[in-house]
Amino acid sequence: AQTVTQSQPEMSVQEAETVTLSCTYDTSESDYYLFWYKQPPSRQMILVIRQEAYKQQNATENRFSVNFQKAAKSFSLKISDSQLGDAAMYFCALQGGSEKLVFGKGTKLTVNP
Amino acid sequence: DTGVSQNPRHKITKRGQNVTFRCDPISEHNRLYWYRQTLGQGPEFLTYFQNEAQLEKSRLLSDRFSAERPKGSFSTLEIQRTEQGDSAMYLCASSLSDTQYFGPGTRLTVL
């Protein structure tokens, strides 16, 4: 069975600062994808960033970057220059061996002005 | 380019009633997924279609749940004889390859 664990139920950051959200996963697949999704309050799930497991280079999307440690099965998300609009639930997700996404329980990020 | 749409956005029903939700995927996407999300949890996979074929179903999808995608475009999810435990957000997603794009969801409340 594939699992995704987000050990931080809540995190907070000051506006303009940097925050890192943790995610660990378990899979027996050799080929898989990892994602971070953002879900603002009462709004829909938005893709933040994706990583192919076969790529060693960490993915980046503007202020968002990941630290992908394949051997440790770790996939953390770094948000730089945090903005008020970054406040949301962040979900780490794994897709491997089938089409379905397996999600963690999420981390609620608060951005303080 | 319109995103994934879902209707209705909210549904309140009494226990024992049947409900049906609709999902319209992004137009060129051939894959469509249903997930269920309860409060404080991440989404859980229910089922997946490639074109009109239902290729994978979760054990969460009891015999009271049925999903269809008759022409490979929109999909419907029906829940028969609803129970209070069915109260949740039902999310639809679509994809062309490995990245899934989500709709706004249908929030179901069973009284």
C-alpha cells in the first residue's frame, strides 16, 4: 500500500519569510510522481508543483520549490517570500502504479502580516 | 480554457434519499476521477475513467455508489439510500496525462 504522511498539522509564517512543509511517503513503485496541492478555504484544490521521481533535479515554480530526497522518501515544499494569499491547506500527494492520487492529511498554513 | 466544473455545489438531503452529482472535465481531458474529502482529511480516491471505461474502483465505493461516463465526456456519481456517513465533499478531477486538475467540489450534507 502507498502512504503519504504530513507530520505538521499546522504551520505559520510571517509575510515575506520562508517556510518549509514536510512530507514523507512510502511506495514500492520505481516510477511515480509527487505533487503539492493548495486548497484555500472554501475554494478548489490547485496544483502547486509536481516532481517526477526519475528526475534528480528538484522542481521549482516561481516562489515554490521542493526538496526531493528519493532514498529518504521525503518531499518537502519550500515557499519563499510568503504572501497572504499563500494561506491555505497544503496537501502532498503521490501517484504511482495506478492513476489514483494518494493524499496526506494536509498542513494548514497561516501567513501573518 | 474552462476548468473542471461540478454541479450542484451544495446538496442537502434526507437520509435514505438518492442524490446525483455531475462533473464536466476540461474539454480535451480523457481521464476523469472522483474523490471524497471529509473534514480535516485529504481527498480519498473513489473511481477513475479513461474515456467511457471505468478502469478502477476503490473499496470505498460501496454498492450504493455508482458512477458513469456514458460518452466519455461528463460523468455522474449517484449515491443511493444516503446515510449520514456519506456527508462529505465530493471532488472531481480530470487529466490528459499525469497531472490531475480539480473542480470546486459538491458538498453533500445528509440529515
